[in-house]
Amino acid sequence: MKIRRKMDELLVKLKTRLDMAAEALPAPPGSGVVELVLIIVVLISLVLIFKGQLTSLIRTIFSQIDSSATSVF
């Protein structure tokens, strides 16, 4: 049990020091913009690659919704 407690204390100290280091080193300006642009580029390319499958899937879903809606009303 003493070893476990000592390990927990060391982990808490390490986390505290890592948090202090993260606060001391600010993120470079504009880094969030670059990440956002990369995510958008990846999403657009995935849509273009799988355009046919997505169109087919959406048509199937809407036809099922349409047939279910007409059976309810």
C-alpha cells in the first residue's frame, strides 16, 4: 500500500508540473486556424471520394421515411 500511495503522490506532482509547463508555453498564434482548415479539407475530400455511396444512402433513407410517413397518414 505504501508503494501505491507513493506512486499516486508522484503522479500528482508530475501532473502539476506538466500543467505548469503547459501554461508557460502558449500555443503559437494561428495554430487553431490551420487545424480547422485541415479538418475541413479532409471532410470535403471524403465527401468527394464517397459521393456516390452517400447519395445512394441518402436516397434510401428518404425513401424509407417517405414510405413510413405515407403509411402513418
